[in-house]
Amino acid sequence: MADHSTGIAWDLMVTPWHLDELVPAFPVPAGAVVPNLPGLPPGPVPARMSRLHRAAADAVAGVPRPLVLSGDCPTSRAAVAALQRRHGDLAVVWLDAHGDFNTPAISTSGYIGGMALAMLTGRTPGLFDDELDLRPVPDAGVILADARDLDPAERDSLAASQVHCVPAGPAGLTAALDRLGLGPVYLHLDIDVIDGAELPGARFPSGPGPSIAQIAECLAAVCASADVVGAYIACAWLPEHVANPTARETISRLAAALGATLSWPD
């Protein structure tokens, strides 16, 4: 596959919330844009999330090549909806220790954060009061890497789908991208894909897995192999840990693998 590394700059953006809860200590790199945060009246969590997602979608739509640092995975629906406005249909590369393929019908916990990839593939109709004009991404256009921690019904749903499930390694990812062919790609990383021993303070540590260095190789390989028009790092640390120096260092290393250099205010 041809090398798609172009050196095009990233437009940094931060969505500093987890589901419907703002994370005041969320780190914001120098020069990053934070969407204008709407007021969040009391009400159901999905309705409050919808207000945040609309603000994020509008902000992402206003930049050429977004790199979003977020406190959760569901805000990806806003990023993808905005990228579809600019680029049309997208393929999705999703690196995550979890499948994020639960739905309200099969989830044992009801945790909305575990439904993010299901949202993108059209499996959660009616969950939100505003669908953002998001067009479902066909299963066959999704590459899911790692996903070592799955609920039983979620595992069955993935097995019955056409999602391409691969190990988190450069060779498997580039081979899967080669099978998909050319086209714009949205690249999504949840930091919990990284070995739990290297992620103190993660919200949902998933035990042994790829190292930070191995995931950085994956990100670089995807960027070299595909036309990555938008990227997203779900910085899913606990609120009291996300601004720690070790978390910032990890975010910087992952961003560097994408070709972005972050600097942090004092």
C-alpha cells in the first residue's frame, strides 16, 4: 500500500468531558480549541450528551484535519458526523481494549461509554434526541483492533457482524486497510488498549496488552497506510489522574506517533 504520510498539520481540539460530566482538570495543550460548552440542564444523560456532541460536531466541522483529545469514546459520534460533512463516507479504525459494541438491548451495565462503536454503525437508534445527521458506517468499513475485553453478548454481536477484528499490530492493521482499499479514514484510539501496567489511574484498565511503544507503531502505520482525515484519542483516565505528568506524557507520545507535537502550558 502506498505511503500516505503527508506532513499535513493537525488541528488540535479538546472535548473535556466524560459522558455528560465535565472534567475540570482535563489537560489542554497549547493552541488547542475547546468547543463553546453549552449549559447542561438537569435531565437524562443522553439528552445532556447530545448538547455536548452538537457543540463538538460544530467545532470539528470548522477545521481541516482534527485531532480530538476527549474524556470519552461516545463523542466520536460528533467527530465522525462532522468529518462526513467534509469527506463523505469514511472507514473507521478503532483501537480499544473493549469492543464498545454494546447496545441498550444487550448491555448488562447500561454504561453508554461501552456503546460508542455500536453508535457509529447504527445500532443505537433512538438513544439520542439528535442524530447529528450521522450516517451509519457499514460494518465492512470498520477495523477493530485488540478488543480483548468483551461482554458475552457483545462478543456474539461482533461475531455476527462484518466488522474486521484484528490484533493491535502494524501488520494486521495495514493488511486490513489494504483490503478496504482507498478512501478517507477516521482513526480512533482509547488509551485503555495499552497494557494496564503502563496506565496508572485508567478508568477501565484491561490488564496485559500492547505497550505504549507498540500502540505508537500502530498509529504511525495507519497514518502511513491510509488517508487519515481525523483522529481521536480517548483519554479515559479517572478525573484525578488525567492531568498527571504521566498521563500528559502518554498523550504526547501517542500524538507524536500521529505526527503531532504537543506542548503544555505551565
